[in-house]
Amino acid sequence: MRSVIFVVDDDPAVVRLLRYALEADGFTVRTFATAGEVLNQGMRPHLFLLDRGLPDKDGLELCSEIRQSPLWADVPVIFVTGKCTESDRVAGLRLADDYVAKPFSSLELVARVHAVLRRSKQHQPPSRMIVGDLELDAESMTVQVQGRAINVTVMEFRLLAFLASNLGKTFRRDQLLDKVWDARFVTPRTVDVHVRRLREKIEARPNAPRYLQTVRGKGYRLAPPPYPPVSLPVSGGTIPTCSSSGCAGSVTFPNVANGSYPLAGVVPHHDQQASEDRNPAQHGKELPLLTCFR
């Protein structure tokens, strides 16, 4: 399959040169003269080549919108522009993957395109990953926990996918900034915030995470299965006591509506009398925690 490159430049001579060089090297090229034209596209390219001096907005602004798009956030970008001062290059590299000043060598530009695409492929996770109860789909950028769909942002997905691709390995904050955010002038606090939000979404108990763990003094990791028991607060109702070999019975607690259970994997057990006979002291009392082994 030929890689598709979106060229966004309003100079016809530059567009012709880029199209000729890229198509000669086996790429499929689509060209756009304005930011508005490319933003209306629903197609996902393999790479963007952007000019800074577009007629309707600065290329930096367009690149920022690309980075915030759920469809394009992880698509690499190379600026090809006449703005070549040091401050221009620094501003461009805060958002883009490379920066090429005009006039340029077409051979060098094509080589840079190949280099950026190689780096991009190295960072891309498999299209579908299953880690215990977690399932990640890179194409749709969706996450499921125990079959339940979880809404995550683009950067939350990229962080979780990177850790899943390196299962069990611990990464420092600065390493995650470099691998997931490409160190685009964000702080270590950014990593902490994203980890906290992910835990709130995927963990049954965010303060005692099973999946996304902190290794004290070292960083964060996605723990490999098997996972430890899930302990959840319970205030009442009839709940089964389960182990890895199955459910042995049930324990009755007051003040929980029938059929309401805190964990989808817990299945009601109707042998209430047997439970009372086995442990009459617990019947009708409130216990602080339920532990269920999957």
C-alpha cells in the first residue's frame, strides 16, 4: 500500500516540485492550497507537509489543529517553509516532527520524509492489543475494560497504548514525555494528570490500581496479568463469595437494591439460606469490603 502524503502549500511551483519528487519515490500525493481545504478532509494521510505562510492562517495554527484532531493527532508533520530564522524553526519543532527551509533539495526532503515515517512506525502500537481485562483498538482509538467501552482522549489512548506495548516495563516521566508527547514543551505534571485521569476511567479503585501502577522512585508501568483481587466497598444486598474455582455461596448485607452489584463480573448467587447456615453471624450485617477473584 502506497503511503499518502498531504501537501498544504499555495505556491504552484513548490507543489509541482513536491508532487514530482514524492510520486517518483512511490508516494501518493494530495495537494491543498489552504488550511480550510485540508481541514474539511475526512481521510487520514500518513504524513503532512505544511507551509507556514498559508493564505487563510499560519501553518503553526493549522499544525496545532492537526495535533488536537482525534483523526490526525498522531500523524507526523514536516514544515516546508520559507520562514527559516532560529525562532521560526524552534516554534515549528514544538509542534512538528521536522522542519525544512526553502529553497530545499528534493532528494534531501524525500529522505527526511522516509526518516520521519520510520520513526512514526516505530512508535505505533499494534492495531489491537489485549492485556488481561483491557482491550485497545488503535484504529478506532477505543479502550474496553471487561467488555465495557471507556471514553478516553487521544493523549490518554497514546499513553495507555505505549505502556501496553511495553508491558511491565517502568518509564520515568521524562521518558514518557519523549515517547508519547515527543517532549513538546510539556511538563512532568502533564504525565501525572493523564495517569490520574486514566486510573479514574479504567480502575475499579483508582487509589489502589491494578493496571496502571506507580513504581516508587522510578515511574509508571502497565502491570502484566494475572491481576490481584478487586476489593470494592459494599453497604448491603446479597453478594456471592467467589474464588478462582467458582462461587461457594453468598453473604447477605442490608440496604442494597436487589440486582445491584458494584462489579460487572460478580454474578448473583441465590443460595441465601446456605450462606446463612454456614455463617449465621454475618447474616444481616454490614461488611466493609467484598473481594471477588476473577
